[in-house]
Amino acid sequence: MTAEAAMLPENAVKDADFSAIDKARVIEALSRVLPKTCLMHVDEDLRPYECDGLSVYRQLPLAVALPHTEAQVAAVIAACRALGVPVVARGAGTGLSGGALPHAHGVLLSLARLNRIVSLDPVARTAVVQPGVRNLAISEAAAPHGLYYAPDPSSQIACSIGGNVAENAGGVHCLKYGLTVHNVLRVRGVTIDGEIVEVGNAALDAPGYDLLALMHGSEGMLAVITEITVKLTPKPQLAQCVLAAFDDVVKAGEAVASVIAAGIIPAGLEMMDQPATAAVEEFVHAGYPLDAKAILLCESDGTPEEVAEEVGRVCEVLSAAGATEVRVSQTEEERLRFWAGRKAAFPAAGRISADYFCMDGTIPRRRLGEMLLAIQAMERKYQLRCINVFHAGDGNLHPLILFDANVGDELARAEAFGGEILELSVSLGGTITGEHGVGVEKVGHMCAQFSDLERNTFFRVKAAFDPDGLLNPGKAVPTLNRCAEFGHMHVKGGQLPHPDIERF
């Protein structure tokens, strides 16, 4: 890279200053393009939008826009662009990294009312949906045709497909069926100029650069999504889940690597440690063995013959890897009960702790046991409990750090605990996020993972779509001075909340 190319753009040198924005002018401009019922700007009406699923950080926006149509979305964005006002897009608000946290001097653009399934083609196995459609609603609409939408984040009953694209969400079955990016054919959206653009198409491939993949995980920083074409998958004839118990977390981690090394790609491969199974069992009574130090859930699906063959191989591999108990679901009810426990891990944590941080690092599968042992040491170091649930098949960690923000410095210790997990993820050959995004939660740790030149490239991509930096500013990619603050304030494992953001 040349010296000229290595120069950082201005918006990477310092954070933009939006403090001079006149709220009255913003409300007046939005009132000209939206019906009265689609605009809120009184504090008590804004409170429900002050945070997403990461509720420890909160911020009221100047206003909330709730358009009904794509044309209204474009009009809102054009009005904000004319006034130099930041725009933060929001789906269902279930995100866990603060990606939809409002900007203090900006407009929160809610896509919740764009919630129609536009069309469903069972022959082509596709559906065209608006961004506010719930993930699970797509599968419910496709069910009469023997189809479903494969990505299944644990929040699928509530999370929206637009947010899934913005964060490139996964789920317990992403090992075999892929993340959101692998199940979307086309995305339609509005740029900061108010222009309608489409990337991808109904075919298996599209000409030109792969902007469709670029849009996934872009966290609302490149465009505001207004329509998505998703792929639908035939329902398997049969699915069975193997539950394996281990008396040692390292053995369980090594068993995950053994399954993949055997050439088996199960539909799902999840891991939970003993504190997690104890919390879940009390909540949903999934039938988990509470004496196990860790359990694995490994699902096979397909024809009855395929499932029988794969389940047999899985049981052999897990037994050879040291499993103390191996069970195979015998009924659909039992299979769903196994998975209900895993999917209830987050609410189960909420039952036993006033607050929790859900972390989201990714590491090589072979390092899972090493990470679990390190987290146990961190529990002693920070004097906080942590329950662990992993998308073990692809090394995606979801440690849940339990704390009470109303007790002393527990919030600060929880932030430091989470930061140390993220840094260890990087040092073990992984990344600071697998599917929850960077948002504000991990923006400081981008400085630890990526160099100035790499972040410069990110900013140049951002500038190609949004040269004035109005779409979701201050998220995902840190500016130079944010990294300088991180380096100055940073204690091993510490977090860097933005100075303008309230912490409860």
C-alpha cells in the first residue's frame, strides 16, 4: 500500500461533532414527510427506544421515525441528509451489541412497520420480505409448503430479518445451513442520498462485486434495508438430537473437534457448561444431566436412513472422545425439549442474575476447552460468575457474565471480564464477534484486532456509501482518537464505552 493510500480519511481522525444540530428544525423537516402518527419526539415517547438488547448503555435520540413505506424511509433519510443529521436504523431491538443504540443528536429510524411478507414462491423456494418481518414468521408462512427459513437465532420469535442481515445473525443450526449471508439472495435498501439500490438478485450469482455479502454485518452503516429476498429450505424428513455428557470441559471441547474431524457436519452442534445446564434445567426442565461438567447437543437431519447412519457415527465419536453418557432423542417432543433448554439459556440467566453481559467471540474449535478453563480463572479474578453456551461447531462463544449493576463496581468488573474474553479470543486465533456485531460494545476492541491500515480500509468502504458519516456513526469501526483513548485508558480486558452514552 502506498503512503498516500495509507492516509486516513478525515472522519477516521476525529469523531464528527453533531452538537449544533437544531432539534426544532429536524422535527419540522420530518413532519413534512411523515404523518403525525409516524413521528415521536417527546422524551416519554422516546424511552422505549433508548437502547437495544444491550440495555446497560442507553441514549435518547432527538426523534423516532416510524415509516410505513419504502418511500417514507427514503424521504426521512433525504431530510436528514439535507440537515446533516445522523440516522440510526432499528429493527426489533433485540441486538446484543448496541448496534441500534440511538445517537444523541440523531434520528432513530424504526423499520418495525415494514412488516409484510411481500411474496412467497414455493417452487423457486424464495420469499420476499420487508425488514420488520420476524425471523420465525417466515418459517411459519413457508410451513404449508414443506419449507422453512434455516437461520434460527435464539431470539427468532422476536428478532427481525432486517436486523439479522445487519448483524449477519446465525443460530444453533448455522453449522450446516449457514449464517444469514448464506440464505439471502437479494437486498434492497436506501442509501444516505435517498436512492433506492438493489444488490444481489434471484439467481445463484450476480455480476460485479459481491456487495450482497458486504451488506451483511454492515450494522446499518452503509444503507437502510427495506426489502430482502431469502432462500427457503425443505424441511427434513427426520431430525434427531444426540445429548452427550462429559466429566471434563476440555474433553467436551476436544469432542467437538473430533466430530468435525470425522467428516461429520451435523445440523447443529452446541455446548453448555455445568452452570449453564443448572440454570436452564431449573427454568425449562429439559432433562439435562446436572452432574456433567459440560454437555454437547449434536443434531442430525435428513432422510431416516441418513439420520440413522450419521447418529450412529456421532455416538461412536463422542463415546471415543470420553462421553460419560450418550442419549439419542426418541421422539420429536424429546428433541425439541433438548433444544428448548439451549435456546432458553439467555432468559434462564436473567432468572438467576439481576444483569448479564452476553459476549460473542469466535475461536478455533480445538481451543474451546482452553477458553473454558481461562474463563474459570477469570471468574476468580473478577469475582463474578459466568455461564457458558457455545455454538461449538463453528467456535462461536456466548459466555454470559452475571452481575448486578446496582452493586459497587460490578458493572465495571463485568465489562473488564468481557473485554478479557474478547482479547483472548483474538490471541487464540479468533475474532471479537461471531454474530452479534460490534456496535458500541466492542468498538474499542476493534483497535486490538485491526491495524490502522485495516481500519483505514473499513473507513474507505464506509465513505464510498456514506461520505459524511451520517449512517449509524460511532459504531463498529473506531476512529483514530477512539483508538488513542482505548490505548490510554486500556487495562487488560477493559471496555471503552463512548463518553456520550449513559450507563445504567
